[in-house]
Amino acid sequence: MSRSRDIDVRIERLVVHGLEVEPRHAARIHAGIRDELARLLEGDVSLRGVSDGAVPSMNAPALRLPPTTGPEAIGRAIAMSVHSLLSGGS
């Protein structure tokens, strides 16, 4: 029987270099990150990149997104990159 656990993810600051975002899209990008991280972390027991505390900073690899990528898709791509790092990926 697997044990369920609560995971509290707080991102104080997210710096994305080279991505021009209109301020009106910020909330939609945030929602994409939040929703996709919640989906990816649900039931995930392989968070090797996190022990029992905060991760002070992370450097994710560059994302290659077409210029027509919408705000929610940008958020999902960022979330997948963060999840990969939390799971011990590169």
C-alpha cells in the first residue's frame, strides 16, 4: 500500500531569460506552471532532487519554443523542466 504525501511547492521568483512575455499573459503562464506541476507531482515518489527542504535555486536547460507558443503551453513547458530537475533529471 503506498503512502500519500502532501507536497507544497512555492516558487518565490522565476527568471526566464530570452522570453518576451506580455504582462497580460503572466497569469496564464503562472496557471500553466501550477496546473502542470500539480499533475506531474501527483503520486510522484521519485523526487531525488529534493531531500526535506527548500531548493535555493535551479538552473534548467534552455527551452526551445516556437514564437507562436501560447502562455499556457509556455507554463507547461517550464513546469516539465522544473519537474525534470526535481526528479533528478537533467
